[in-house]
Amino acid sequence: MGSHINRRSDLVRRTGAGIVAGVLSIVCTILVAASTVNVLSDTLEDIGTLVAVAIVALLIGLGIGIRYRAQWLTPALIAGGLTGIFLFLRGQLFLADGTPISYPLLFGLPGTAAAVVFMLGGGWLGTRSVVTSRLSPSELPPLTRAGVIIATGWTVIELLFGLGIGSSVGILLDNTFVGVLVATFVGFPIAALFAVRYGQRVNIDRSDWGYTTDGRTISLGVLAGAFAVLTVYGIGFVNALLGGTETAVAAFGFLFSDLEAGLWVAVLFALAHGIVAPVTEELAWRGIVQSAFVRAEGLGTGIVITAVLFTAKHALLDVSLARVPTILVLALVLGIVRHRWGTTASTVVHMVVNLTSVGLLTIYVLG
């Protein structure tokens, strides 16, 4: 009797995991596919979205295989099936509305097949001992595992607040960008608190965050910030020349029209993007995540891993690959500054860069 109950309980857990993984796969597929569309030509968009489905399904399936080992099949089938069904039904809704399917490969049988096949393939791959030994969280050093968990946790929290509070406020005020800013005010401090609490579990506390606040540190931060602005905008200019004006505008999405709502939106933009985001992100990403990776993996590797994860977070949540070069360079600069002069200096750099972008965009939109 007890054995039967345990098997039933285990099946329920695996089914629940499959449903959660399926929802995550659907959300990530939409975000990654949208990012892909922003940087590809019209002729490559359809195949690009199909590749996005395959990559997302493979990675989530890999996680399922690593986590559930011999019991991977049920959650992988559910996750792949949910993703595939969603994509196919979305295509049918286009047809029911009398409109052509925007991306036939994504919202058709190829997208459905890719979701299922690559989810199962990733699940099977995750059960291989050579993969498990290298990628399983339980096999990672505790500090490396903590860095990955904090980075992932921040990303999930930011996503949830963006989808929840951000969408609700945006619809209520008929201003999507204001919704994003409100979500920043609420979600970023909560994500930073999560980072602080989890960091304390692996003995990364206040003394390890690297805050040294004095005139010299702030001055160095301002100078490094000016250098970062020139570097980031130089790369952005080259990126715009190579990708075209449409790619550059896609990186900002709805921002331009929503800023026209009035000066109050610009003030909110400055507070959220210029103060709240730099302060909370630097505490979590440079003060805690980078500290964990540097301790576990060494200075250079720790800075690079933190920068890559920080860039990936922005690419996923901003639904744009167009800003990847500039974000990656900025993240590397922030990591180096944090190591050399501390988290106060990297926070000042981050604030200088963000406030400069706020000022330039506001002038561009409002004149």
C-alpha cells in the first residue's frame, strides 16, 4: 500500500514538473523567437523562429534529464507536448481569424515536432553520465551553484514581475513602458533581497559585497562611467550600421512612443533605470554573484561568467539580441571596475551609463 502511494505521489510530482517546464518552455520560446525576429532579415525570420523553438526545447529537456535521470520521460513528454500543442493551436487561431500564419514553421507542424523531438532529445542527453557529471547542479562547487541559482532566480523574479505587475499597470495606464518601470521599482529590490538571502547561505555577507564609499571611489566610478559610455555607444553605433536602423530601434521596442506621454514618464524612467536598476543589479550581480564565481572559479573566469549570465538575462527579458554586444561589453567593464575599486564604483559606472541613455532618449523623443 505504502509503495503504491509513493509511486503515485512520484508520478504527480513528475507531472507537475512537466507542466511547469512546459509553461516555461512556452514563455521562453516566445521571448527567444521574438528576439530572433528582431535581428534577422525577413527571409530568415521563419527558419530563425523554428531554430529558437529547438534551442529552448533542447535546453529545458536537458535540465529535465539532469534533474530526473531515469524518470525523465514523463516530464519531458508533457513539457514538449504542451509547447507543441500551444504553437500549433496558435497557428490555428490565426487561420480562424482569417489572417495568414505569421511564421508558418513556428506555428505549424514543424514547430510542434521540434518542440517535442528536441525536448525528448535534451531529456535523453541529460541522463548521460558524462553530461550529468559536468552540468548537474549537485556536482558544481557550492559557490558556483549559488551564483547560478541567484542569477536564475533574479531572471525569474524579474520576468514574473514584468508579466504580472508590468503588464497589469501597462494595460491600466495604456502605457506599456510605464508598466515596465513600475515592475522595476517593485521587482528589482525583491530580486536583490533574494540574492542577499541566498548569498548569506553560502557565507557571502555584507563584508564580501565590496562596498567602499569615499570621494576617490566615486570619482573613479564617474571617470570609468564616462569611458563606458563612449565604449558602449561606439559599439552601439557600429552595431546600428551593420544591423540597420530597424535593428537599433527594435532594441528599444515600445519605448519611443510611450515616452511621449509626458515628462512624468521621463522622470519615472530616470528613477527606475538610472537609480533603482543600477543599485540593485550591482548589489546582486557584482556584489554577490561575481563574488561567488570569482571565489569558486578564479578572477578572470568569474568576471566572464557573471558578464555572460548578465547579458543573457537582458537578451531574454528585453526580447532582443540587438543589444547583446553593448550589454556584454558593459558587463565586463562593470566586473573589472568592481574587482579593482569595489561595488560602489561599479554602481556609479552603471548609473552614469543608464542616466546618459535616459537623458539622450528623452531629448530625442521630447526634444
